[in-house]
Amino acid sequence: MRLCARIAALALAAACLTAAPALAQVFRVPADHAALIRLPGEAAAIVVGNPAIADANLYDARTIFITGKQFGRTNLIALNAQGRVLYTADLAVTGNDRGVVQVFRNNTRASYVCAPDCQAIPTLADDAAWNTLNGAETP
């Protein structure tokens, strides 16, 4: 009997060691945009790992609005009233390239939003002096 129990324990340990790790769910939202997450249950609390990158607000117990603040990656956790995890994901805040035109001059770059008129907007990696000259504040 003991031999069978040991074999079963070794088989279980081997299965746990060889099992592939679960891949983290990634939720993407562009900077300066909002997105929606529907939860599988009713949330009582939500937490964002780095609130400088993204913001999350409960609209109702099953709906979260995510707002991308700046480029980067953080995480989101939604808990129910008993403190159990309902939802967890990595939040990836990406660049917003809709209507964006980038002008390169030698080793400098300036970004503009054109919808329909073009206006200088500061983005990461833009030349700060170029944005200042065009009336945009640097990030």
C-alpha cells in the first residue's frame, strides 16, 4: 500500500513540475483612451498596480472602465466582497497612432495630430525644443 501511495505522490509531483505555466492575460488600451472590461462576477474592489500608467473605475459591480494614462505596463486585480480574485490581467498602455503624423528632421522628431487641422502634441521621444517652438508643452 505504501509503495502505491509513494508512486502516486511522485507521479503527481512530476505532473506539477512539467505542467506549463499559465500565461498572463494582457489587456491593451491606447494612451488617452478608455476601454471596457466586463467581469464574470460582482466586484467589490479593484486595484491598479501603478495608477500613473492606467486608471480603473467601477461603473457597476460587473463593469470596469480602464483609462490609459501613459505608455507602460502594470496590472489590474478585481476582488469580490469575500476578497476572492474575480479577474486579473496585465494592463499594457500603448501609443495612440490614429491621426498622428510624425516629422523627422535629422535626429529629432515632432508629433502632430491631424483631424483635420494639424496641431503639435508632445509624445515620448519627441524633441522638447521642437515642441516648445510649436506651442506644445513637453511631457
